[in-house]
Amino acid sequence: MAEKQAHLNGAYYGPSVPPAANYNRPSCSSGCGCGCCLLKLLLKIIISLVVIIGLAVLIFWLIFRPNEVKFHVTNVRLNEFNLDNQTLRYDLAVNITVRNPNRRIGIHYDHIEARANYEDQRLQSVTLTPFYQGHKNTSFLNAVFRGEQFVRLGSDEVADYNEERISGIYSIDVKLHLRIRFKVGRVRTSRFRPRIDCDLKVPLNTANGTLAAAPFTTKRSDWDY
């Protein structure tokens, strides 16, 4: 009995405690820190956004099948184009048709600026009236440039002018600088700023109202984004 009592009075420490497990912080890969992880995450987000935007554009195109709006210069009238001591006097009227062939897309022309240029020298800028163009619609623009402008022409440009004066046909560039929004249903896009380039060969009207050369023929203009 005494031996049993002595055994019960001995120290008792319970079951042994296992050693603490070592904790290693997870990393992207060996030798790659947090900056690398953030860069990879950012790259994945960018790729995902590009894919989503691309799919949205594809779906939009498949649904609406947008067609390019067409600009044509249908008529021009040049009553004066006279160079005198680096001063160019001009009187030019340009008629332009704008055709929207789309069935479901309308266009807001919020700003239209027409610029006339000769030998890379700007003659004049005029602002045309803003308008909305509906589906499958043809609209008409008329730009009139009249006045005089000092131009810096070198000997080659003056020689070109003299040749054109003899032929009665002048190379005049008319450009439309636009601010437009597309309308699909009730949704309007943000503004775009395209440019329309019209490279024209314009015959001069003589004093009696006849043309000095062959009449002008309709010329299609080009988009420049």
C-alpha cells in the first residue's frame, strides 16, 4: 500500500507536446518577391480587360454591322484665285454630301470645322452648323471661303501656281475637322475627332461665267483618324 501511495505522489507532466511546426510565408516563386506578384496580377487584369473589350467590340459589330460614313464633294465653284506678291485672293464654294448608310446608328456632328489649304498654306477656316444625322440619311454641307491670305511660297510653289494658272485648274485641299458621337438606341458614345481629307482639282470660273477647263467631277473624300 505504501509503494502504491508513493507512486501516486510522483510528479506527472501529462503527454509530451509536439514541437511547433515551422511556418514559411508563401511566395510567388523562388527568388520572386511581392513586387513580382503584384506585377503578375496587374498583367492578368490588363489581359482580362483587353479580352472583355475585344469581345464587346466583336458583339457590337456582329449586331449592328456598322458601315463607314461616306463624304463626297459634289460641286465646287472657284470665282477667284489670284496670287499677287505673296497675297492670295480667293473665292471658293464647296458642296459636300454626307451619307450615313447604317440602319441602327445615328451620328451627332457636334463640331464641324472646314479648312481650305493651298500648297500646305492655310487660307481660311469656317465653322459649319452642328447637326444630327439619322439612320440611312444623306445630309448636305456647304462651305464658303472668301478673302485674302498672306502665303509663304517658295520658287517651286510659285512655279506650280503659274502652271495651274495656265491650265485653269488649281490643287486645293479642303479638310473637315470633326467632333462626333455615335448614337445606338438611347446610348451615345464618347466624342471622336476624325478628319476628312478632300484633295481637289478645282477649275476656275472665267469672267463670263464659263469654266477655264474641264468641269469638276464628284470626288470621294477620305477618313483620317
